[in-house]
Amino acid sequence: MNSHSIPNDPKIRKANQWTKALLAIYLLVLVWIILLKLGVQFSYMEKRSVNLIPFITLYLSKMEVLLNVVIFIPLGTYTATLMKSWSFSKQLFSFFLLSLLFESLQIILKIGTFDVTDLITNTMGGWIGYLLYQIFHQVLKDTVKTQQIVNRIASIGTFLMITLLILLKLNMLPIRYQ
């Protein structure tokens, strides 16, 4: 344990505040993407469907599977940073529960489908984020430095993600949200 592991350390408090702010922004963006679909109406929204067979549509959309993994990586880094007392299995379960909540809300609110593949890939993304944090921590061997680097990377990523989403929403990109 290093000198920065004391909870009352001002550097840790400041880093934790920044991480919590980034987590709040991340969760809001996640809701916007997953539940609000960026405010875009889709014809399938009136249909309720449930897919309980994992990766059955993998051949249709490998990019969607990849994006489902990527979008949950930040959650893993944030929980690893803020919930250090949680066991790995408890953190993994939290990724699964958040994904389950989003999948369930999509079907309940008639705004998407419930897909077990999403549960798996989102949980995998959280796991990857958790592992990335652990790798940084092993290399740096300092909790505050690790958290500061994670926060810097997350700040840049958050800014870029919000910028891209705004540009996408304003149809200022050569791609369209589907």
C-alpha cells in the first residue's frame, strides 16, 4: 500500500470527485445512446422482441457486437477506480446488472429489443475496463497516479464521445446512426 491509499488524502478526494463526475456524464450518455437512441425514431420501436440465443445475429453485425463491448469499457475503469473494496466478482456482477437494466428497459418501454448477446458483450466490456485499470495500477504501483491517468484518458474520451454524438445527431458526419 502506498502513501496515497489513505482515504482522507486530498489528492484521492480530488481524483475521486473527478472520477464520479466522469461516471455521471458517462451514465447520462449511456442512457442517451441506449434508451433514448439519440432521439432518433426507428420503425422497429413498436415491436417487442427478445433474443435469448447468444450471438445468433453475429454474422449480421460484428460492428454492433464490438461497439457493445467498447461502450461498457469505461464502466469497468470507473468501478475499478471508485469501488476498490468490491471483489472482482461483485464488480463483474454490477456490469451485468446495469446491462440487464438497460436491456429490460428497452423491452418494457418499447424502444428496442432484449438481447442476451448485449448482456454478454456489455459485461465483457466492463470486464475489459476493469482489467485495463488493474494493468495501469500494476505498472504504476500508485493508486493516485493510476486514477489521474485513467481520469485524463476518460476526460479526453468523454469529450470526443460527446462531440461525435452531437455531430452525429446534427447529421454532420458521413455516417448515420442506425
